[in-house]
Amino acid sequence: MKSFVVVANRLPVDASPGGLVTALEPVARNAGGAWVGWGGTPDEAAEPFDHDGVHIRPVELSAQDVDRYYEGQSNSTIWPLFHDGVEPAVHHREWRVAYEAVNRRFAEAAADVAAEGATVWVHDYQLLLVPGLLRAARPDLRIGFFLHIPFPPVELFMQLPRRTEFVRGLLGADLVGFQQPLAAQNFLRLTAQLLGLHPDGEHVEYEGRTVTARAFPISIDAAEIDALAADPEVLAEAERLRKDLGGDRRLLLLGVDRLDYTKGIDQRIEAYGELLADGTISNDEAVLVQVATPSRMRVAQYQQLRERVEREVGRINGEYGDVGRVPLHYLFQSRTRAELVALYLAADIMLVTPLRDGMNLVAKEYVAARRDHGGALVLSEFTGAAAELTDAFLVNPYDVDDVKRGITAAIAAAPDDLTARMRRMRERVLEHDVARWAREFLDALT
Ligand code: ADP
Ligand code: G6P
């Protein structure tokens, strides 16, 4: 039995990268509690075990669960709807049924490992019903919930079938955390609209309890990135990358994302292609490296995105490349954290252009890596990170001209200006790191 329990769809032990595990892993390691989650492989039975001081309690998902709960309701219904509907959300009754059944299994596993009066912290859109299910089984617990992705505007949320049940699910928590203040307000408005509750400031009374909804913008383990950026091997790798890509004569632009349609990867590549086409930059002067981790590859929209991106990469390299030198390197691969930091250090301009993103940790990692105060960040206005990294070159990713303007402004900026911007952004990220985020959330909860 543990007095602190994290509940998330993923466990911190599989190789699939993403913001949730990156952020939570150091938090759980320090707290030394239990972590309830799925191991990432269908039909895999696993016994509880200990990993890095965390007690791991795997939840088993059948192939059908993966199909309906994970790829279906979580990633084809809720994910697109909560990201502004940038791809149409798909709705199926049997996905909702599976989602509830799997949420119930997570709640049961959490109830099973949580000690009397324990603090249980539930995470993200795959588990919206867990706080309510857990509250019903274990009224003694302190229950927190954090949503890592955006919470949609009220009008969009209203499209979700069985929407009231999701709101009730979240109201099972004592504290519901969001990335942005507006998201917390949207949620509170929905409690009034759908349940006739009377929110007062950040609080709302529900079934005899007070539920608080507030923004807690997430962050990274900045000290870890900072330390990697000082590692001689990482520095040597950054040097090698620059040399291989053309040395100081060639400006290095970089994108690092999960291959996801919310990330604005095609918009970014389109802007870069236009800069080559109109002669603003040439293959001799610049190169773009795009690292895209395979993600949710059995979901149709992700396969279509992959095809679109690969076609466009081929077109651009075919049109503007030369023997032995191409303007765009596309890596459909995952990289270690050390390799990512080497890329961050090598890059003159980091391109982070999501159409919508709860936070975007890549932007913060880039900033944390630049101990040299070098580099420039081109950042979408529609990321949570934009609220904090106001010294980035902010762009509207829907407007190709604006993305091009952001890139050319970063290219043309005076070195002093870039250094001052990076210094301020770094101060912000180093101070507001993930440990502080977790402390603030858990202090408010307990
Ligand atoms: P999301 O959570 O939507 O994937 P974030 O930018 O918030 O987006 O977090 C992504 C995390 O995954 C970051 O920690 C980043 O370093 C990591 N990541 C992204 N792309 C790769 C990659 N190609 N290889 C390894 N890690 C990656
Ligand atoms: C985002 C979500 C996480 C998710 C991650 C990777 O960060 O907020 O909940 O774990 O993407 O996606 P995946 O589907 O591979 O878990």
C-alpha cells in the first residue's frame, strides 16, 4: 500500500516518448510512490515490480481495448476534439463503452495500491472518468487530476456524446489542474451549463465537496537538460552534427516532434519549401532537420499525415537538393535525450509550430539546453509554452506567410537581441521547472 499514487495511461518504462512521461518520471522518482499504467503492449500480462524507486502496477489491455479505448475513444475522439478539432473527431458507441470499462480497471488498480487517506494523482484525457470512479470506491482518498492537453472551448466540448459523464468524472477529484487559466474557466462554465452547479471563482460545490479548478502550467526537468548540455560527449556530438551538415556556412533549422497532426509539421515544411522557392534561403545556406517520432501509427489520421509529410519532403529535396547535399533531412525515428540535446545545441533556429498544444515541452527543452544563450526559437502562439516564452518569435501556424516571417525575423535578428531573448527565456524555464510544478499542484491538493 502506498501513500502517493500516480495513475496514467502510460508507464514510465516503455520506449514511447511523450510529454506526460517525460514530465512525470522525475516527479514519481522523487516521491517514491506507486504508478498505475499500461505497459504499451496489447494482451501482455505483467506482475507489479519496482523500477527506479517507483512501485509499478501494470494494467493489462487486450488488443480490443487498445483498438477501442486507446486508438478509438482516446485518440480518435477526445484527442482531436480537445485540440480544436484540427482533425474531425470520430464517435462510436462501442469505443465509449470500452473507455468506461478500461477507466474502471485503472480506478480499481489505483484503489488496490492506495493506502488509507493516500494522495492519488490521475493524469490526462485517457482517464477522464477515473476520478469519479475512484471517489465512489474510496471516499477516503485525496484525488487530484491533471489534464496535459488543452481543454476545448465550451461549444466544442458540447459536441462530445455523453459529455455530462465526463464532467462528472472530473468532478470526482478535489483538484482539477489544467495548462491554462482559460481551460479551467471553460471547465467551470460547463459544470454550470450541464449540471446547474454554481462555480464561485476557482471553486465549485459538488455532492457536498468543494472541487477546485486551476491552471498549473507544466514544465521539464530543466537541470537534467542543462547538465546534458554541458556534457563533453554531447558537445562533441553537436559539433559533429554541425560539421556534417555544412558547418558554419549553413544555418541549421530543427523540428522535433511526435509525428502528430496537431504539431503543424506539414505547415512548417510548407513554409520552408516556400522560402527555398522564393529564394529567401538556398540549399547552400540552410538545412532543415526534422525528427519525427512514430506515434499512434494504427490510427488513420496519423498514417495520412505520415504520407503527406514524406511526399512533401521528397518533393522539396527533389526540387532544391544537390548530389551530396539536401535542404531537408527527415528522420522518422526516436532519439535518446542526449542525442536530442546535441541537436538542440547544434540548431540555429528551433521550429515549434503546433496548431494547438497544451504546453509543448520541446520548446522548453530547447531553451534549457542553450546554456550558451545561442539559437532562436520560432514558436506557435497556440501552444501553452507561448504564454511563458514571450521572447520567442511567435507565429500563427495557420498563416504560412507568418511562419515565413517568423523564420526570416529569426535569421535577420542581431546577435545581441537573440542572446538577450534566450537569456530571459532560460531564466524562466530553469526557475519554473517540473519539480516546482508538481510541488505547486500537490501543495494545493493536500
Ligand atoms: P507531446 O507530449 O504531445 O508529445 P511535448 O513537446 O510536450 O509533446 O513532449 C514531447 C516529449 O517527447 C519531449 O520530452 C521530447 O523530447 C520527446 N520527443 C519528441 N520527439 C522525440 C524524438 N524524435 N525522439 C525522442 N524523444 C522525442
Ligand atoms: C501526449 C499525451 C500523453 C501521451 C503522449 C504520447 O503527451 O498528453 O498522455 O502519453 O502524448 O502519446 P501515446 O499515445 O504514445 O501515449
